[in-house]
Amino acid sequence: MANAIEQIGAVTAMNLRNIPQRWSSSLVAVMGIGGVTLVLVALLSIGAGFSAALEGSGSDDVAMIMRSGSVSEMSSYFPPDQVTAVTNAPNIRRNANNELMLSPEVFGVVSVPLSDKDSSANLPLRGVGPMANQLRREFKLVEGKMFKPGTNELIVGNGAVKQYKGLEVGEKVRWLKTDWVIVGRFTDDGGLAESEVWGDAATLQQVWQRGPVVQTIRAKVADGSSVKALKDVLTKNPQLSVDVLSEKQFYADQQKTLSKVINNIGLWIGIIMGFAALFAALNTLESAVASRVREIATLRAIGFGAGPVVFSVLVEAMILGAIGGLVGGLCAFVFLNGITSSTLNFQSFSQITYAFTVTPLLMLLGIGYGLLLCLLAGILPGIRAAKQPITEGLREL
């Protein structure tokens, strides 16, 4: 056993010392694996960024109240008497001014040109109550002022400003046959609200001609209570037919479908591209073995076993794969991480802004994928090297 380990160490060390002499072919393998890893990590970072934008938006102590059976805000509605019934629930927190921390909201979309394209996309437009900003834990007005209730003033999320044309503070826009003025810009720690534009709920009800109906009600639960306790109270009220979820759970459910689609696409593209990289690595290792026929035959002639030879080729392959995976992951992190983009939210048919998020887990996944590809590529050359007849190899001397 000790002799076999010594042989493995000796042959592997010899192979690694010879890599600089084969730098051009080794570089081809590293770049091929790196390119595949870059694409794989880039695609998966879209899903990670989208999940972070949605999951990071919600709070456990804020309830999303929608009509029972609604799959999204677009399909929910509450008439005034039901809004009143919700506001009478005892489990809703009051602020220092004894005001209910509750926001009846209306939601829709408007078509707006994208900033870097000639096309347009659906921008979420939300009508909110006076308490809306207090219900978003990371809300911060970073430019301009808050809109004034009863007016055609709007505030816009930071992510929407980056993705759409003409949404800077001070700009005037015409949506829904109505003129609006943008008076403020806000952030929400990269959360979903940054993809939206907010205005006064009563004003938007009139513009949309929906009457006094709202679609969702956000409510902060009282100290010592919970979203579940609020749900129990509301579902027992015969006036109401509601579903109640925490914001955190609501957004987590929303992101599942799209994240699954994005991740599946990324994996399939990575697998398809991986086959091409696999052949590139296979050619590199075949060339490496072919250039060392005499060395391998000599080692076999003086007593080295076939196992150490195979193992040494696999180690060389995995090192090249790890380097390639690391290069691809680092490129994805340096050039993509934090870049803002947008994608379609299938629940509301509107655009959601998010940032590419290259996590440590994705970096490790890229390195692991490079290792796997080169391990598979090294098996055949390793076996071929071990089975090479000693006499035939020695004729190369």
C-alpha cells in the first residue's frame, strides 16, 4: 500500500512539473472549462438575484391580505365594507400617533420604454395608503419628496429608474390618459418595491375607474400577536373571504416558479456546453499522454503499476478543471455580480428588477462542475496510458 502511494506521488509530481511545457494545450482546456462555468454561473446568478429580490422584500410581521382563491394581487379585490371589516380586527398594530399601520392598495401596470432598448415593458404601478412606507422595513426616500395624497404625484423605486426611460425625479409622464409628475425616488434594500412606482391609492382608483375597490391590504400585526392570529380572526368573520400570508411567505411563493425555470435553463445550457468543453479537455489530455509515452513506458519498465499512471492523469485533469472553474466563477463575479437587470414576473405580468447575484455556493458549483468535466475527460487517456504496451512505448526512445 505504501509503495503504491509513493508511486502515485512520484508520477503525479512528474506530470504536474511538465504542465508548463504543455502550457498552450493546457490553456485551451482551462479556457474551455472557464467559458462553460462562466455561462453556467451567470445564468444561475439570475435565479439567485431574482430570489433575493423577492425573498428579501418580505417581513414576517406584515400580513398580505387578499381575496380567497386569488393567485396574485391582480386577481384580488375588496369593496369598502370589507376593507372596514379588516381595519376593525384587533390584531393590527398602531403607531405612536395611534394610527392603524395598514395600507389598502391598488395594483396595475403601465407600458414604459426600457432604458437600454427600443422596446417597452410593463412597469408595476401601485396605489398605496399613507402607511405604506412604514410597512416596508427598509424603505428610504433618497431623493425628492413623498407624493401628496389626492394629487398626480408619484415616487419611483431605484431599480425602476435604472431600467426604464424618463423616470428621474422632476420628469413628467403621461400614463392612463393622465399627466403625472415624479417627485421622489426611494430604495428598499434591493427588494421588490424598488421595481415599482407608487402613487396615491384614491387617485389611481379614479384613473383606473375601478371605483372604491382595492386589491390587497397590507397590515402590520400588533406586538404579541402574529400573522396566523390575524388570519384566524379574519377567516372567522362571515363578511370576509380572505387568504392571509406573511409578506415573506407571499414573496417566497411568487419566486418559486420563475426561479425553477431560470435554474433549469441554466443547468441544461451548462450541460450542453459542457459536452463541448469535455471534448476540448479530452484532446488536451490525450495530447499530454501522447507526449509522455516514453516516460510512462520507462516507469512501467522499472516497476511502476498501471494504477498510479491512471491516477496521475486524473489528478492533472482535475487540477485543470478546478482552475478553469475558478476562472469562470471569478469572471462571473467580477463582471456580473451586482449588475441590475429585469425579468418578467409571471404572477403579475410586470417587470421585476433584480441584481445578478454570484453567491459563494455558485462559485463552488462552478469549480465542482469544472472538476467533474475534466475528471470524465481524464478517464480514457488515463486508461489508455496504463494499457500502453511497455515494449511499444520503449521503441519511442
